[in-house]
Amino acid sequence: MIRVLLALLLAPALLLAGPAAAATVHVRAGWLLDPASGEVTRDALLTIVDGRIAAIGQGAPPAGATVIDWRRFHVLPGLIDMHSHVADGFAQDADPASALRRSPAETAFAARAAARATLRAGFTSVRDLGVYRGLSDVALRRAIDAGDAIGPRMTVAGAYITRPGGGGAVTGAAPGTEIPEIFRLGEVRGPEDAAAKVNALIDGGADVIKLIATGAVLAIGSEPGALELTPEEMQAACAAAAARGKFCVAHAHGAEGIRAAIRAGARSIEHASLIDDDGIALAIARGVWLDMDIYDGDWIDSAGTRQGWPAEYLRKNRETTLAQRLGFRKAVRAGVKLAYGTDSGVYPHGLNARQFAYMVRWGMTPLQAIRSATVVAADLLGKSGEVGCVAVGCFGDLVAVARDPRRDVRVLEDVAGVIKGGVVVR
């Protein structure tokens, strides 16, 4: 199955694919924002050699050099989305079991388009947190890394660690429908099984382990506030991941599930919709990040109502949206580490930047929101000094926008240019 998906993804690349990295490229930036310091350098000259920043200065590039002229633009590091579903390809629709009716070929081609849209939106790195068709995200990551597909740098989960019928399972199919094994790679029944499934996913190429600690909004028969995996299953999964040099993250809406996942060793909590004061305090005490997708509620309510999504989805969305935003505001004030995670795939890929304005509306400054998608996200990835930064040694991943994003963060919704590893992709 994975060979089939990989073959599809390795089809002749679109013209934008280009080489993996240009030898030496100079980028002239009108204004260069360093999110780490918040400082802006006027008329900066970046030299990118073999895909990484080799020098940052000012002045004119050498005669005859390859130059990208962004003197009209504000430039910042490529953005990072810490919660995406690029490899599933399609955006959410009204059919709860839509993953079953799509062939491997359809999924692969949709994933390829989603990856390209995400990169062109300025997100040069993503953490892709789970696919229904197991390990298809590994195939996409490998195709992008090989330069045979256009997309962001991907960190992938391989599948969901979920209880049978839980928030990470394909639900809502007609009674009697047999769910193929490829869609059940992460189903667990007990701690030993959880550890075994974690090892199997890592053997298959997963970089991170995604736990479905509580029920989900967009799953039939699954309640966001309910604990689904047991604390013992989560502990076993996180221990197995740590033994392999990996870490686990946890989808957790409910307060009990959030606390259980943190205690089990989760590095980040996804959604955190119903987080309470104890959960916030525990996240701070354990140094755990939160990824709170506070834009999605409006999309689900609007698009879901218009397109006839299941009433259960819309009801659960209404019950969690405002609570999540109030929790986000509390977390900002408390000083929790908040990374930029959107759950892209709930809405069409490429709209990832819409969340910035919501983060500002609910308590962040524009610079804090930008940092959440650059230096804070890079720290969560374990890739500080490589992505989300503009310094010598960082990847030459850059985004150009028409205005100062510290004054108008919504300018990030319409980027003027994107460079990944020294190669112009937009």
C-alpha cells in the first residue's frame, strides 16, 4: 500500500518543484523581522548557501550573483503549523466516513495538492498529526524530502493511537461496514498493545506519536469531554516513544484528559478546548506546550451548517468554541507555551494563516502570535536554530509580505513570496 502511494507521489513534479536547494542565493529584504528578538533590520542582505543561511548583512550582493529582490517587502522566517492534516488531502465534508470511499490514488493526489497549497501559503514546516489511511503521511514526507513533490518540511505521526471507535477512528460508516486494517494501524486495546503499536508506527517511519486522549468534535459517537485512552495506555505509549527517541502529543479537549495526558508525558496538548485552571498550572509546571486551534470553530459552524455536516458535529462545536477561546486567553495571561496549531484540513489547506488574527483578538500581541508560529513552534519541534529563525545556520526558509505583520498580522493571510531552502516557491 505504501509503495503505491509513494509511486503516485513520485510522479513528475510540477514546475515549481525545482532543485532541493540552490547553491548560493542572495535575498535582499526591505525589512527583515527576527521573531526571536522582535527587531527589524532595514535593507538586509541574506546569503543562502546549499539551503541554509550563511550570512546576514547589508549592502549590495556580489556582481553576477543570483539575487532575489524583496526590497519592497517585509521578510520573516517561514511559518510553522504544528497541527495539520496535509496528508489526508481533503478538507472536512458532511460524510463522517469519507476516508473509506477515497482510493489510495485519490488520497495521494489530494495530499500532493494540499502540501503545495500549504507551502505557498507561507508554511514551510508542518507537524502532520495523524492520517486515517495509515503511514500515507510518511510517503508524502519522503516524496517532499526527495524533491519529487512540492511541500513543507514535514514531521508526521503515521496514524492515531486511539481506542476502537474512538476519536481517531473512522466513524459514522453504515452498519456492517468493515474498516480495512490500513485505517486501524493505531487502534489499541490495553497498555501492552499501545506500546506495540507505537513501535510499529515508528518502524514505519513516524516521527511523533499522536494520542487521542479524549473524544473528538468531528467524530460520530465521541464526546470531547470524555476520557478515551486510559492513563495506563497513554503512559505506555509515551514511554515506548521516549525509548525510541521520539515523543507523544495528545489530542485532548476535556479537562481530565488534558491532565492525564500531561502526566503521561505528552509534549504538547492539541485543542485543549475545556482546559481548567489546574490543567493550565500543570502545563506550566511540566513545560508542556498547548496548540489551540481557535479559528476552527467559526469555520465549522459556518461551512458545516451550509454543507449539512452531522448535527452532532455542530452541537459539539458550539459547546467547545467559546470555552476554548476563553481558555486560550487564560493560557496567554498565565504564560503557558502556546504554539501555532490550526488543525488544517478541517478547512481547505492553504488558509492556515487565518488563525493569527484570532490569536491577537483573544489575548496575544501580533509579535507573540508570529513567535508562536516560528521560534516557539521550532522549540516544540526540537528544531530551534533550524526552522522558524533568521540566523546563520537556519534553513533558508523565508516569507515576504506587503506590510509590517507586527502592526497588521492579517497580512500573513496573503503572502507575496515564499522561499524554502533558498528556492523560490512563490
